[in-house]
Amino acid sequence: MPIASNSKFNTYKQKIQSLPSITKDTIKSNTFLLESNEKKKIDIYYAPFEYVNNTAKVVIIGITPGYFQMQQSYTTIWNHRDQEISDENLLHEVKKLSSFQGPMRKNLIAMLDELGLHKNLQIPSPNNLFDSHTHLVQTNSVIKYPVFYRSENYNGSTPNMIRTDTLLTYIKEGFVNEINLMDNPLLIPLGVNVSQLLDYLIENDHIKKHMILRGFPHPSGGNGHRHRQFAEHKEAMKNYLQAYFQL
């Protein structure tokens, strides 16, 4: 289960562990600013999300880590500053504790539970994908580092990912390379923006054609339409999962 080859972790690990505390001022600072595009009003910061589980059976794909996930990832690295732990295990711990963390994870797990994904994977609960059965899943964002638009969490719409060179470069150098390391897992894009991006990447031969579970809404609490969207596609998604796992 390798760490992505373009990992920036060696550069930033010591900087994170040397912080006096983990606050918005210390982590959303120039020390961790990877790129700023004034014209597009976007800022991209480092966060330690390089862990890649290339044997995953399922990949759950969001847009970009939000501030909450960024803060949790830094806290995990910071809390291990005096412990002997390999970089791979430390980055794996970050993934387990930070991926889709907060209310988003609760919403995500509830929907996966209704679809019966855990039954198809023969595990007790979708909760296990984030603790005892993390070997079955890779949690990804198409832009693995936190992106902020006008200082707020970027939602994938404005600016458009496909038409913004800065974002598309990070997608190609990060997500594309990582997904191509994997052995054709099931992809679960969270929301229409991620689905459209996957279609673009496949159509332009950046990634090979994958089995994709379509219709899954973004689980953010800010997505007020997620219950309706989920209800509209629920039966089709359940049927797709059953057919996929019978292949």
C-alpha cells in the first residue's frame, strides 16, 4: 500500500510537528500555502492526504478536503510528534481519522448503509470501512489538498474544475496518478460535480474506464437536496451494487 510518488510529506511533516498548536492561523498560513490564484480567487494548502490503498475494492471520491478535515489531519500528525511510527502508518492514520470527517461522514455512512454496501463487501457495517476494514476502501478527493474559494471551502462548482488550469493540474498530477495505481475498483463519486469530472477524465484517456456507482449525492450537510437525490436513485444504485458484486 504505497504512499503516492509525488508525496510532499517529507517537506511538511516536520513543519506540522513544530507548530506551537493547531489553529486556523497556524495551518492556513503561508507556510502551508501551495498555490494562490488571485484571478480565480482560490488558495490551495498542503494537508497530509498522500496515503494510497492500491488494493482497495471501493473508492469513495469527494471534491477536496474541507477545513475541518484539514485541521483533523494536522492534529493527527501533531499528536504523533513524539512517537515512533513509520510515515506510511502515520499517513494511513490520517486517512482513517480525517477522511470525510464530521457530519459528512455520518451522512455518508447512513446512505451506504441503506444501499447495503457492507453486505456486498461481507462486513458488519459501513462504519467498518473507517476502522477495522480500511483495507477495502480508498477515500479520495479529486483534488487531494484543501482548496478554498474566497477563503471558504471549495464546492467544485465555482470556478469550474475542468476549465481551471490550476485545479486541473492538481487533479492530473494527484488523483489521476493514484487511481491508475489501482486494480479497477468500484468508484463512488459523491455528487454530480465529481461524476462529471470522472466522465471528462475517462473521455480524455486520463483514466481507464471504471465501474461507477452513479446517483450518489454529496453527503455534505450543506447539500439540502441530498435526501431527495438519494431517494430518486436509491433503487437503481442498490441494483447496480448487487450486479457489480456478482460479477
